[in-house]
Amino acid sequence: MQLPQTFNELIAEAESLKLYKQLVVQLNKDLALANIDLSFSEDVLPTSLKLLLHEMIYKLIQERFMDYLNLLYIIDVSEKRIKTLDGIDTLEMSEKVAFMILQREWQKVWFRNKY
């Protein structure tokens, strides 16, 4: 499986395979497992999903770092990939982490659908 390299590619692939709703459901499930008080409706617009997820990650990094680490663990975002990020600009880093989360969630949904 080749992971999408941009947010737009990810959403286009999810929508073309009619798996966008499953992506949102999977994200909601993992957010609930991490005790993060955020859930998305299944028909949330992709731009809203991206914006709200980015905002939530930024707040977690700033205010509740242990919850942020727990979320990454539960979603299973690669520690190696996180370490490659430049932590100087928290806003930019949180945007990249939000995309990594969506990539990992997409991977789970794609594999579940494929196999």
C-alpha cells in the first residue's frame, strides 16, 4: 500500500473508495479510546476535519502533552516519523502530526476493507 502524501490525495482516495465515513468512524473510535473529548459527525467536511484535528493536536501539545503522547500510542503513529519533525514551530508540527494521524487511520481503514 502506498500512503497518500498530501491531505487532498488522502481524501480523494478515501472518497473514491467510498471509505471516507469509515475513516471518520475509525478516528472517532481512537479519540474515544484516548479519552479525547472530540468526535466528528460522519458527514463532516474534509476541510473541517483537518482544521479541527489540527487545532486539537495543537492544544494537546501545548496543554496536555501526556494525553498527546497517549493518543499517538493508541493510534500507532510511528515514533520514528514523529522524531523527524522539527519541534521549533509547534503550529506547523501539529499540522504535520494531524496528517500523520489521518494517514495511519486511513491505513487501518484501507487494510480492513481490503482484507
